[in-house]
Amino acid sequence: MTLEMKKFGKILNSRSSGREAVLRARQIINGSQGFDQIILDFSEVEIMSPSFADEFISGIRGAYSGKKIKIEGIKGNIVIKDTLEKLKLL
């Protein structure tokens, strides 16, 4: 199951936006079947704030603790990579 994070916007900011994105992501994930991991693909996302990252990724991990969460699409984006590393989400 791959979640294209660009569907939530190219600029992901604020804790409240992260909370709203978790609710939408859960609807997408719950409508899918037969997957053992969730891939968060950050391709084409330009910026992600620490508050959004914390709220969103923690929310997904909490809701799907039995699934592996994998992060992709950050190789060329130092801003997102640094945010995730500082929050110890990578």
C-alpha cells in the first residue's frame, strides 16, 4: 500500500493539517486489503514542517502498529530528510 504524500499538498505544514491528513490517509488505507506494509512516498513534496511530520507519522504508526511503515521519495529533498531525522522518524 503506497500513500502518495503529494495528494495532501506540496507544502505540508501545521499539526492540524497533519491530523486532518491522518484521517484522510486512514480512509484510503482502510479501503485497501492484503498489504503488509505502508509506504509513505514523499516524491514531489517540497516542504514538510516538524509539527506535520510528527502528527502524521505518529498517527499512522499508532493506527497501524502491526504494519511496517516505510518512507520513500526523500533522497533529493534535504529539507524533508532533515526534518524526519531530527524527529527520529527515519
